[in-house]
Amino acid sequence: MYLSFDEWNAWYQKNLRLEDWKEAPPILEERYSLLDALVFGGLGITLINRSDRVRISCLAQLVNVIAPIFTEKGGRVIRQSIYYPFQLLSQYGKGTVLKPVMTVPETETVYGKTPLINACVVWDEIQTEVRVFALNIAEEPLCLALDGRSFGGLRMLGHICLDGPDLAAANSFERPNAVRPRNIALSGENQELQAILPARSWNMLRLA
């Protein structure tokens, strides 16, 4: 049995405003924070890891209504925080999904124990790249050591990270880049396929 997530996203249902007899009123318009982007990215990782069963997953929606793109009527456009994991997953999450075998520390939650790092791995045979998407929910940086012996010699191409000191930070028309990904410089350790995942961060690693 295959599954389809017809619509998925983070939604608080706190901005519902219904007005009688008004054309196209602004309703269901969420403003997303860094925390929302981490949750969003984590769900994206889960969907990829379950792609043997989840064959369709459609984001709801794309513009304004609980969406990664926010517009001003007749004016400006900004990317919300959730835009970036959606963009990277859409652009680089293509190919054959591999099953990662991971040993990671856990933390206790109200729902039971959960790993501090959640990750998925995709092999893009056309571009001959391995992509690793990883969410670190710990309050401290964690080292992600990768073993890619099945691919022979791998080298790190890049590390993109979405993080920040304020989980409540959100993009606005006044501060459109308050939340956006950054490139982490590669070091000698990366040749050993190790990456430091900053505290409370969503990451994409590219290897060739």
C-alpha cells in the first residue's frame, strides 16, 4: 500500500480571519520562524526516508496561504524560513534513496526517546553525487562521521546549514534575510567525511 500526503506543512491555525463579502481576503497566512524551518526540514527528511511507501507528497501551499513565499499586495515578495529546506530538498533530493545506518545519541521527550540527529541519504547517479540531509535538534554541535566505503573514494563538495541564535527569528519585508542558509567552510577534517552540525540546525552535505 502506497501513501500520498496530499497537503503537508506547519500550520498553527491562529491567523484564520473570515470576512463576509470581501474578495480574496488574506486568511491562513502564517509567518514562519527558524524553529518552523527546522520542523519542516525534519519532516522532509522523514518523507524521503519513507519514499518506499510515500510516493507523493505535495506542499500546501506555495504562495501566501501557509506557504514558503509571502507577497505584499501589489508590492514586494519575500522568502519565508521554510522556503530554504523546501528549495534544497526539491533541488538536491533526487535519485535513489539509501537507507542510512546510524548510531546517534538520544534525548527523552514527552513522546519517548528520539535521536538527536535525523538524516536521509540520496544517491544522484546522473550527477554522481551523494547528498546527506541532516537535522540536529541538540543544544550543542554534534559531529556527523560518514562512512562511504561502498562508493570508493568520496570527497566533500559543500556544507549548507540553516541555523541561528534565535529560534523565533522570522523573515519580514523589513528584514528579508533574517533567516537564510549559510555555507560552512570545508576543512581538512572534511576529507575524512566528517562534518560538524551546529546546534539546532538543518544541514545539507554534498559529496562526490
